[in-house]
Amino acid sequence: METHESVIPAVYPNGQAEIANGTALFSQDPEQAFIEAQRIVNVVAKRCTGPGYLAQIGSKTYPTVSWWTVIGATLGLFPQVIYARRLDRENEIAYESRVEIHRNGQIIASGEAMCSSKEERWATAEEYAIKSMSSTRATGKCFRLALSFIAILAGVEATPAEEIPVVENSRQKPNGVGATEKQLASLKNLLKDQRITEDERLRIQNLLLDGVGKERASTIMEYFYGKSIRKGSEWVRVEEGVLFSR
């Protein structure tokens, strides 16, 4: 996977607090800027949890692109795909994407990323999925470049989960007991649900390819469908999943 990135710094003319190009995200005063950033972190810690936002890879927690886009939206930052083009390579499906993050008509950051069928995880993926992941990676790269300090304040890694190579994301069997046939069937059916996002669909596909444990599969199903407990001879739902409100 190849990536390129750039960021445009904010400019303060003549030492004034007003910015020259509308790109500054926080106060010019360091202490006030920290308070503003911490306020965002506090909100994210409450609302952006679960496998749709965070990925546990090994002993580290990585934010997904969905986590980054929520952060960006709170700051008025919105990604725009400039291009997603297929590269002319023999016996390979490879796409390169360029994404820019805009705020008030200004480009805050840009990034380029690739996804290829030569990568172990994507060797059997459909072409549309490879194309989509190249744009997803480029989006995550932009946000990481501009806002990595937010991730650090939140106690997670700055690198987007989608960038972690399969060798680090462990192709080996998951710790503990593997997912049951019933759980695997439920996850495959979840892929067909029109309420999940494209990013969520890709992440579930990756988990199925990498191998998912029983506990992890249960967590994912509870996140999307809700949690139920057994009372006597009946199952009673005690928590609603995210799909309930979609």
C-alpha cells in the first residue's frame, strides 16, 4: 500500500487571532486550544464506541475511518474524493485514490492511497471493494495527518485501522474459540443488510477473511442488533443495537 499526504498550515497575519485562510481549527491560545480539543474527545469517548468506530488489533486500539469522519464533522471538515482510478497493472486489480479535506472552501489536508488484489486480505475481493478501500484509506490518511493529536488525547492509535497490514492484523487464528457456524451465518447475513454503511460492510468482510473469534463475533452482533439476556425460558432484549435507529 502506497500513500502520499500533505497539509496546509493555518496562517495568522500580523500576529492577529484572525486566520488568513480559514484553516485554523482551534483557538490560537494553546491552553484554550487544548480545552477545545479535550471537549471533542470527551464527546467522542461517549458516542463513538464499538466495532463500527474502533478496532482492537493485537494489544492496540485503532480508530476506523468512521471515527475520523465523526471527528471531522464536528470541526466542519468534510472529505472529497478527487479521483479513484484503476492502475494499469498486469494480473492485478489496483486502485489509487486522492482525497482532500475541505473547510470553509479551503483545502486542509490531502492524501493518496492504494488498494490492490496483491495484498493478502484483498486477493479474493470484488473490484468495487478494492476501489472503495483505496478511497477509504486516503480519507483516513487525510484526517490522521491533520488531527492525529485528537486520537492521542482519546487514548487510541493515530493510524487508521484500515491501514494496518494483514501481517499486523494477524492472519493467524483468533485468540480463544473461533466463531460458531451460526455466528458466521449471522455475520454473512448482516452484510446484506441495507442499513449498514459501506465502511462497516468492508470491515465485516475483512473480519470474515481474517478469522473471527466467538467473543468478537458476539460483540459485533450485539453492536448492530442489540443485547439480549435469558430470563427463564425467554430471551429479553436489554439494549438496542445501532441498526434500530437507522
